[in-house]
Amino acid sequence: MRRRKEEARAAPARDQDSRHTSMRGLSDDDRRVREESAELYRAPVAARIEELLDELWDDPAFFAEVRKTFEERSANGEFPALRDALSKIPEQARDEFLVQCWFNAVESLVPSRTQPWDEFEVIVDSYRELLYGGMAFLFTEDLPWFAEEWLAELSRVGYTGMVPFRFHESGISWCVPAKEQPDWVESAVSDNLGARKDAYAVVPEGSRQVLWLQLNGQRSSKRGYREVRVSDKPIRTDTAIVSALTALEGQAVNVEGLRESLEKGEISLDESLYMQELENDGPSPLGGAASSVFLDYVLLLLRYHRPDFSLLSREEKSGLLVHACTRINQFLDALRKLTSFLEYGTPSGQAKAATRDADMDVRAPRCATWLG
């Protein structure tokens, strides 16, 4: 049995353990196999883990080991909330408290026997059609729950981004942006055309934009045969992930100040700007126009989506960085306006804030009056 396990684990001849292969490194077919394997084993594995947890519950040595681990790691500053909670209860009750913490841990450690599609009594493919087609009507006022549905899906599918595409010349390949089907007639779920054998990437003359030709598109209602369809639509989930990352990483940039700093300075755009700042003893080579940590994120976007970025001149790299920051400023401003309107917008369309700078304009005594 041991030998069989070892052979099974060693079967995929990969550079790293297949159990830890990132979803982003898998082809669409491999992703599907992994997803279906997880679905197959989900309930049986959860049941076995629950059995193991029942055994541990009756094992005093296990809880003694947990207590020892807590003492060793809390001495290094870990578990601040647990330490605070323990400091408020008598010494003789602390072991019992740690045992009770078991119930908090089990809730997050045990794999769920059910998935969202189980609640709808459908298979995962049918659930995805419902999710991608629009299912907000099922949640009414429970936005956090609805958000969890989509966040879980984004975690499942990951970021597709660029896909390798082999051109007609033998041995020549290049990474190009993935696109989804041009319409949702056959399916609302995003279909990566880069994984289809009947789809081909083309670049119009005089442009960098990549279009995907789907040779076997939907059937023509007039002629009856399948039409060639053209798509320039990024994969929806990719757009959502880039939007979320940019909202989380995003910071306002003084675009003109950044442009001037890049023109006057010699900071390299092929290395981390943040690390270069740390190594620089003098003032920031960016002149305070933007956070180097944020600009590293923008450069990460550019390098990933433009495989030839390293081959560009410094002037071209600077131009791309500055213009990308301009568009991110616009995106963050639009996002701020949306969230502001959702909070205090009026039916007439106004969303006037009570103050320009809440932290500076509203003093603590006034806040105390409001809060009673």
C-alpha cells in the first residue's frame, strides 16, 4: 500500500509536487480534471477528517501538545487575541478555555461536505451558468453572501491572463491575451478561447490588439451553418481580478510629477523601484510623486501583459508607466464615486460629501457630540 501511494504521488513527472501545483500553471483541461477530482473526493474526505477529529477530541495528549505549542509561539508574540482572552480568566480555567477553542478551529479546518451548487441541487456546471448569467435576484439584501459566491468562484478559476499561442511557423510561440467567447448565446460562463482547438489569435495590421477568431461559432439563423466569430472581450473573471487587485493596491499618483521624475532621474524600470529606493541613501528618485511599492505593482501588470516590455527603450517604458497610472487614477476615482453614491447619494443623482477631508475637518469634540 505504501509503495502504491509513492508511485501515485510520483506519477506526474513535474518539477514540483503535483499536490502543490498552482491552478494558474495548469491548462484548461488540467484545471477541469483537478476541479472534478476535488468534487469527487470532497464529501468522503470531509467525512474521514470528521472521524479523525472525533478521535482527537478524546485524546488528552493532543490537547497537551496544543497547549505546549501555544506557550512556545505566544512567547514570540503570536496569538495576541488568545493571550488577551486568557489573561481575563482564572489560571485554573485556562486549559478548559483552550479546549473550547477547539470548536472555533474545527469550523475552519474541516472541509465542507457541501458546496454552493449543492444548495441549488444542481451540478457545478449548472451552478456556474446560473452564477455567470446573474443570480443577484436570489439574495435580495444579503450582499456579503452574494460576494462570497463570486469570491469563491474567482478563487476556483484563478487568473488566466496570457496564454501561449503557437504560430504557423514551427517552433515559434508567443504569449497573447486570453479572450472569451463573443456572446453568451450558448453559455454564460466565460470560455477561454485560447484553450479551444477551433480558435486562433490574430493581430490586425498596424495594431497591438489581439483578436480571437472562433471558427465554429453559433449557427446562422439564416444560412444554418456555423459562422466565424471574432472576439475582443477579455475574460470576465480576469477583468474582475485585475479590478480587485488595483482597488487594493491602488494609490493616487501625481502623474506629471512622476513623468518629470522619470525624465530627470536614472532609476531602472527593469528592477524593483522599492528596492532601489532602499538602496539609495539620498532623497527618493521619484520625488514623492508616487509610492514606489504601488509603481512596482503597475510595472508587474505591464511586464506580465507585455512580454516584450524588457525590450522597449526606457522612454517607451516610462510612457507606458505614466499612462497606466493615469488610467488607474481614473479607475480609482470612478470607484470612489460609485461607493460614495451608494453610501450617501440622493435620488437626484447628487453625492456631495459632508466634508472634503473628514480627518482634518471634523474634530473629535464634534464627533463625540454626534455619537452622544
